[in-house]
Amino acid sequence: MSTLSRSRTQSAAHPFIRRLPAWVAIPAAIGVLLLVLPFVALLVRLDWAGVPAAITSPEALQAL
């Protein structure tokens, strides 16, 4: 297969793959961090030893 036909095949297989512009990527990354970091903070502060008792408490079972 020649180089020309190979490059045409590769570009035809993925015609819309382009690098995201920085002016879009930076706000998107900030948005993802604003969503993920509070969730991670909650998981870090969670009392993991008390989770089984909390999810099997009568109040939790009634809510289910």
C-alpha cells in the first residue's frame, strides 16, 4: 500500500478527529474539576467504617 493511499484511508476512517482548541479545552477542564472535586472531597471525608451500619439502618431501609 502506498503512502498516499494509506494517508487517505486513515483520514477517511477518522475525518472528524481534531484537537480541541485551548479556548474550549480550558473552560471544559475547569467545569469537570468543579463537578469532580466536591465529589472526591465527600468520598475522602466519608466514614467508611460506618457505611454498612448507615445503609442497613431502619431509616435507610424504609427509604428504599
